[in-house]
Amino acid sequence: MSTSTVAPLVLRIPPPLTEHPAGVYLSSLSPGSEPTMKRSLSLIAQLLTNGEADYLTLDWAELRYKHTAAIRAALIKNYEPATVNRVLCALRRVLKEALRLELMSPVDYARAVDIQSVKARKELRGRALSQDEIDSLMTVCFGDRTPAGFRDAALIAILRGAGLRRSEVVKLDLKDFKSDDGEIKVRSGKGKVDRTLYLSPSAAASVDDWIEIRNKAAGPLLCQVNKSGRVVQQRLTPQAVLFILQKRGEEAGVEAFSPHDLRRTFASDLLDAGVDLATVQMMLGHATPAQAARYDRRGEERKRRAGAVLQILERVRAVS
């Protein structure tokens, strides 16, 4: 965009977050959704101001139809429909907050949000891995006798056996795993328990093997391993999880897959095993249960039985 168009859109002094349309919108999101939508808003700001503003310093109240239409056109050229629609959704929500905060007139708001979503392709994204592929990944990790091999086996066992997101698995602490029944407590960004899941005994065994290497000091369950093979008590990043899976996939000769494909595999295999959809949704963390359901302990046993059906290849142990 031209310099004359950009300048009025950049705030030199952002308002307090309680009066900031983007700040108010982001504060309404769950901890899992906030980082993604924050990146979406910053992308909008960068596109509109040639990189001069981010989501906090863009003057959202000054956006008009010419801006939102330009954003939509720019996104379509460079991103998949699902990404475009996610960013446009964030844009509409922030402009709605600007209207509510009386920073935009109803007429300007109605015109600015009058942009159509993009039709997404009908084919499903991602894939489910076969049991042979998962076994190959685990076998490659078992063959690596360094700490990284033990850690990566535990990582795959958790992703496949509990269906966690990358952002969730890296937040696990040692205290969140119980080896006696494979219990895993998934925590939100605020440290509160979001949901409880149960690994099968075979998956839990790989996590136990890693803990023996890692040691039982408090801290992140899945740690970094430096180039010399020493365990470093620093948390893995979501990007590191991606790199680990890509590396193990190449070593195992497995067709390219994403970390989220292990989550898809988790859900697909549970449904194939006859686990009801409501339980699968609860285990994935997609559905928000009714307040009373938090006190119904029958759901815990149902999840424990469901997790037990997901077997995973175990390490061959020497006979003493």
C-alpha cells in the first residue's frame, strides 16, 4: 500500500488493552486459540502497513471496505482457503469489538465486514497413519540408544496415544504423567487442568523408559537433548516437535505426515474401535462439557478404557 495510505493506520501510542479492539477480542479466546489468532491479526497489520505495525499498533477503527477487500485479495494469492477464512474471521471479530467500543460507526462497520469467505476445497486435510507406519516410527526410535531416541519414542507414544496438539505436548510437566495407570493431565495456558487422558500400558512404557533416562527432577516431561547427547532441562518447542517427527519419518521411510496427523490417527482409530463420538470429542478437547459433567467420575473410567485400546509397539527388553 502507498505511504500516504499506511501512515493513518499506524498507532504511535496504542490505547489500553481494555479499550483496544484486538486486545478485547484476544482476551475472549481460549489459551489454545489465542496464539493462532494473534498471528492472524499481526499478519493483517503487516500487510496493511508494509510491516510497520503489528496487531497492537494497527488502528483497527480506521479500517474501511477498501482495506478489508485488499486484505482478502492479498490473502487469496498467498494462502490456502482455510487460512484465509481464519484470518478473515479474526478480522471481522476485531471490527465487531471496535463497533462495540464505539470506535467505529455502524455504517463503516457494516461496509468493512462485507467481504465473503473463500470456498474451501472439499477434500479432507491431512491423513491417518497406518499401524505399520506407527510401528516403523517406534522401531526407528528404539534403534537409537541415545537419550534422543528414548525421548522421541515417548513423544510419538503420547501424540499417538493421547491425541495431543503440539502446543499441548510441549507444556506437559513430569508431574502431569502417572506411570501406574498412564494418566496424563493436559493443562491450559493458565496452568489449570483442561482434561485428563490415559495412555495404554504399551504407550506408557515408552514414557517410563524416557523418564529413566531423563531422571525424575521436576520440570518439563519432554526435554531438549544437546548435540553431545546430554539431557537439558529445557522445554521442547512446537517447532522442535515438527522437526523431530520429520526426522524420524524420513529415517523410517514413512510418507510425509504432520504432527496433527497423529491426532487425526488417534481420533480415527478410537472411532474404528467403537468408542462413541462424545467420548472422542471429550478426549480431543473439542467439546466443552456441561458444568455438572466435571463432577461425574464415570467419565474418567470411560476414558481410561478407551485409552487402553490404543496399543503401541513396546521396546524389546533383555531377559535377566
